Amino acid sequence: MIGSILVLTATSGAGFLYGMEQQDYLEKLLYIRHIIYMLKGELEYTKAPLGEVFGQAAVRVREPYKGWLHGLERQVERRKEDEFFKIWMRSIDRDLHTLHLKSEHVIQLKELGSCLGRMDSTSESLHLKLYVERLELEIEKVRESLSAKKRIGNCLGVMGGIFLIVILI
Amino acid sequence: MKIHVAVFFFYPCKQNLINLCIFPKLIHILVKEVDKMNEERKQQQIYQILAGSIRKILERESLDFSRLQEIRLRVGKPLLVICENTERILSGEDGAPYLVTKEEIRETMDYISRYSLYAYETELRQGFLTIEGGHRIGVSGKVIVEGNKIKNMQYISSVNIRAAHEVIGCADPVMRYITKNREVCHTLIISPPCCGKTTLIRDMIRQISDGNAYVKGCTVGVVDERSELGGCYLGIAQNDIGMRTDILDCCPKAEGMILLIRSMAPRVLAIDEIGGEEEIRALEYAMHCGCKLIASVHGSDLEEISERPGVKELIEQRRFERYIVLDHEGKPGTVRGIYDERGIRLCGK
């Protein structure tokens, strides 16, 4: 009896965690959007170089984004790479791998760096806006599927537990 | 006891003698060290904006950065370096003149702008930007025009890196002539291009701001439309322009003068290269506000600029109390003559 309860609790917990992970993932995307909005605002208002923009944004965000933006700032100021895109790509791989973003979201984020710093301020701003719009679509998709995934996670957890108990008995 | 007293008095005297002998040497060593550090810093500032391949060539050539004036990069053309008015064509590893590529210009521009060309739109529109250390980068390429005005520049094909060179003390010979009762006179510097008028005006600003035997230190307002005087980087002057100086960087001269008078209450206003009618009006306004003016104008002598509209009226009304005429004979910054408001020569050839 105790074993059955334990198995059921464990599988239900796993299902619940799955739902939480989905929620967490949505929050990560929302936070990235918040950062991009912050960068866009800094860029439009101050028209400061990228290094400064990253530095300004870094002090207002939490880890691991803080480390990512500080790293970008340092790399830009060091001027060791012949292209900004390389710095951007490398920093995402190095500092944001802990977020475990889906490959399509990582690709989208990396693509953002391809045009940064190369155009006039209006185009830079539009480019950031375009990324935010694409990200919003992704957020919407994740949000739409979130409740269903949560429910499925919970149900599967309980059902899986029961199934396991039946098999074990 | 006597011996003790003698030692007591002799010791400090001997120490003073030693100090007297050692101090000039020490100062000399310190000055040398400071110069070396400045040169290293200058080298670092210039190297960090150059494309990797060009940096390697310059490192191989082991240039004397204290004498460096310009580095010129042009797409498909040889890499040129100008040191002490002497041009050198740098060669690649094969011994042939090194030809600069489009990619190297792009890479250099990326480093100059810190990967942020958009942040330097205003500067690019004027054809130059200033980097850390006050070094000026002139660029040329395809100009984007909108409504008869330059909007931006693209396809940059030439980059001219002009190393900043402050000449501390170059205004020493003129200071006594441009002051009266330890107050600055309204002064106009007349000089053809590349004769050192900006260098002279910069040192005048420094001396007026800090004060010296001829002038009491006072607040100086500088309107630096082209970042030539202060060589500002991120709003901070990279050149020594004195401790009581307030600088408006990249600001149109006419607006800047009025703004400074209202906000910073300067005793002396300094501007480089006046010419436009609006600037002349602002200059007159500043003179009526009790500010002393130090300005410069392109020209070869007093007679020539007396014919120029705008400046002509100022000269006729004897607004300026001193005129400093520079020329290029011998070396830049040679003072040909200093005149008073009536055109009487106070000093010079």
C-alpha cells in the first residue's frame, strides 16, 4: 500500500515537474523578450555603442543573462573578433546553454546578431523589433500549448503511476 | 660634542646637496618614463582599432609612435604611414607594397566603431570620428544624400587615422601678448590649414584655464564642433584643456556658444574655425555678454580676412583686441606676427 502511494506520488510529481518546466520555459522566453526590449530602448534612446548598451542592460537583469551581457560587453570592448556576429554566437553557446533553449529558439536568437551593429540606428531598431515579433509568436505558441501540456503532464503522471502499480501488483 | 654638532648640521646639508644633484636626474628619468608610457598607450589605442593583418605589418615595422602623424588605408592601394611629414609605403611579407583590402577596411571600421556604426552616424556624416586618446579617424566612401543633406556614409573606401599630438607649451610665446592686466583679450588666430592653429588654441585654452604668470586661471567654455580641440571620447576630453574648462563636444558653434553662456557662465569662450554668419552673430552676442573670445579662422593674413564677409565687420568694429597670424615656414605653428586691434604689429617678423 505504502509502495503504491510512493509510486503514485513519484509519477504524479514527475508529471507536475514537466508542467512546471513548461511554465519555466515560457518565463525564459518572456525574460529574453524583456532583455531585447531593454536593449532596443537603450539603443534608441542613447544611441550608444553595443558594448555600452550591453553593459547598461547587464546591471538590470538576473543571472545567467547578466553574465551573458557582461561577457558581450567585455568581448566588444576587447575588439579581438573581426565580426560582432562571431562574438554574439559564441556568447550564446557559452553563457546561455544553461537555459536549455530549443534549437529553433537558439537559432533565432543567434540570427539576431547577424545584423547588429552593421546598420543605421533606425534599421537596428527595426531589426530588434522584428526579432521581438518573431519571439512573441513563439511565446504565443508556447503559451497556447502550456495548459494542455500541463494537463497532459499531470494526467500522464497519475495514469503512469496507476499503470505501474497495476503492473507491480 | 663638537663632532656631533658638526655631523648634525653637515648631514642635512649633504643630503640637500645629494638631493640637488639627484632630483634633476630623477625628474629627467620620470619625464622619460611618462613619455614612454604615453607612447605605449598611444600605440595600444591605435593598434586596437586596426585590422589584424595591418596591425601585424605595423608591429613588424616597429614604428615610432611618438612621431607618427597618420596611417592611411585605401581599398586596393598601398598602406601608407606618415611620420614627421615623411611618407612611408609599408610592404608585406613578400617585400612588395602591401595593398589594403575591402575586408580590412570593414574590420577596421568595426573596431573603430566598436561594432556599432549606428552610434557614430552624426560623426560619419561629418566625415570623421574621434576615438579614445583623441585620435581622429577620417573616412570617405559613398555618401547617402537625403534632401540635399548628407544622411550617412556607406561603402567606406578610405580611412585616415590621424594620431593626436598635443604640444604642451606651444602657446608660451604668445601668452604675454594676448593678456592685459592678467585678463585675456579677445583674440583671433589667423592661419592657413595645417599650420597648427588648433594645437595653439588648445594650449591657450589649457593655460588660460589653469592660469599662469600672464593670466589668472578662469572658467573657459569650449565649443568643439569637430572634436578637434578636446578630442573627446564618450564626452570626456582626451587632451589636456585645463582644470576650469567646460567642453561641448560635437555641438554646432553658434548654438553651443549661447548654450555655454547660459549654462556654464564662462569667462572665456574658445571656438575653432569660425566662418558662418550665424557663428559671427553668436560671437558678437558672446562678446556683449562679457565673455572674452578666442577664435580661429582660415586665412593667410589680416588683409585677406578683412575682405571676408562677416569677419570684415568684426575687424572694422575692432572687436578683436589681438590677431595672431601663423604660417607654415619652418614648422607648423610658427607665429608670423601678433597684431593689436588697430593692426599694429606687437611682435613677429
